[in-house]
Amino acid sequence: MEPAFVAAPKDVTEAADVMRVAAETGLAVVPRGAETRLDWGTPPERCDLLVDTHRLDAVVEHADGDLVVKAQAGLPVDRLGEVLADKGQRLALDVPLPGSTVGGTIATGAAGPLRFLYGTPRDLVIGLTIVRADGQVARSGGKVVKNVAGYDLGRLFCGSYGTLGLIVDATFRLHPVPAARAWVSCPVDNAGEAYEAVQSVLHSPVAPAAVEYTGPGTVTVLLEGVPDGVAARTGQTVALLGDRAQVSETAPQGWGLYPEGTTLIDVAAPPTALPHLLTAVDRPTVTWSGRGHGHVGLPGDMTPGEVADLLRALRAALAPHKGTVVVRYAPLEVRGDIDFWGPLPALALMRRVKDQFDPDRRLSPGRFVGGI
């Protein structure tokens, strides 16, 4: 989909002017950050105007005493991390794709292993500035964790794929950089062993920052805190996982990254669904968090029919657990044969929200579930 126009506003005033003119002329608008996830979801039905956020790349305010930062949407998350690290703080949000921007990370709701303890963008955003489809500026939240009454824009816009408005800046709550970290990894031979290993950690007092299964066959636990505490909890974790467990002070290779493959599938279900998930996949690679969220990567030599069959198997395996299976990206030849989103009971409500924010369907039209 090739746009007719590209605009790169430098501040909220210019962004509002761009969106107002787009509304007056009936242009369909698609926001763009660093293009790390521009191929996620389904292609928009039309794209007249591409709004590029690369000039919106400033740290607006870092109130380190309050553990709060306000950053513009086009700022890469890893660059934000460098700024915060100078004050011994961090945004406790892994970025599986280097270079991803603040706005793109919120718009896709992306997160990595640290979601186990700290949650996803919707849990860390405490304020948001957006420009509506008609060019009006809207704000929610502020420099405190509690939001004001009305729409909670932070939660609403997380995972909205640019279909509700243009994100200009976001305010996040922060956490101190831990004084010590340790990774405990243990190989597992089958789905049952993986499940038992994860459950043993989840039901123990070791208080992990992350618990990840990485297929084909490793469970890794991240422990954070003060040095003495991490050392003691590391010993407890090794005892839980058994003689094959190994300890490292650096992250294992591939930690926090999406699994390899030309098709990426997002899966979410309770921890009890792990053995059913692993049984439903064979050749694909899997990463899965102890909180019940993960990804499946499919190799490029799978045919469209094989991908569709695997999607049906995954959805059938996770349906009893009320799990979801969503395709994030896939090759062009596969897209026409698969259902990207799967069943979604809340679709009617989501359409009503879309009608409130974008009644003319000009913001990334058709890119989200149900053609929203």
C-alpha cells in the first residue's frame, strides 16, 4: 500500500494540524515509527497519508525522583533506556525488536520476558497525549500512577494498531535498575517436563522477574534484586530445577527475542495450557512466559495449507483454556489462506469504540481485527 503523502510533524501542534487537514480532505492516515512492526496485522484498506514520527524523538521530562518519564512517540525505546540508565532507572519493558519506538511499542502492545513481573505497555503507561482523527488533541493521566475519570487512553491505545488516533507522547512509570541479576537455565526433554519446571518455580517463593520456556527445550528463570538476595534465590531455583540447571550473570542467547520464522504467531492462555500448546506444535519454535503469553515461529518452507492447519490446531488446543491465537505477520503467499485474528467475543464493543474515535474510518482502516 503506497501512500500519496508523507508528513513528519515535530511537535503536538504540527501533528494536530496534519490530522486536521487530513480530516478536512478525507485522507486515510497510517502512523509510522521505525517500521519494526509495520507488517504486523492486516494491510490497511487505503493509505493516503503516512504520518512519520521520527522527528518526535525527545525525552520531554524525566522526573527521576518520582520514577516517571515522559517521552515522545518517535523515540526509540532502547535510546530511552540509555537516558534512564544514567539515573539508575529503567522502563521495565523488553523490546524484542531493536529500534522500536515508544509509539509503535504502545500501538502493538509489545513486550518481552519482563512482562511476567512488570506487565505490558498498558500496565506501565500512566499518561498519553494523542491526536484524534479530527485533529483535536486529547490527554489522559499525568505524572501520577492513577488516571483521571473517562477513557483510559493508555490502556485503550495499547494494541490498537493506529486505528484510534495518533500517539504523540507517553508518560511511563519507572523502576530502579536492579543491583544484581542472574539467569538460571535448565533443559527439558518434553512438554511434561517443561510444565513441571515452570510450575515448580511459579509455586515457589523465589519471586522471579521472568520465567521463559524457549523451544525446543529450555526453561530459563530471571532473578533480580540485591546481590545477597539474588544469590540465595538462585540457589533455591537451582534446587527446584534439578542437577542440569546452569547459572549465568548474562542473558542466554536469544533471550527476549521473537522465535525465528517467517510467520509469527502470538499465543495467550493460562499457565496450565503450556503442555497443550507444546503438544500442538512440532517443528515450530516457541517462546512462552510463565504468565501465559508467548510466540510461535513457523519456518519458511511451510505451505499456506500447513500454516492454516497449525493455526486451527493451536486454537483448538487453547480454546478450553479461553486462550487466543493471533498471527502478527506472515509471508504474502500465506496471508490469503489464514485467519489472522481468530474469534473475538468483544468485537462488537471494539467497533463501538472505533466509531467514537474514528467515525469516518480514516485511521489505519482495516488493519485491525474485524476490519476495524
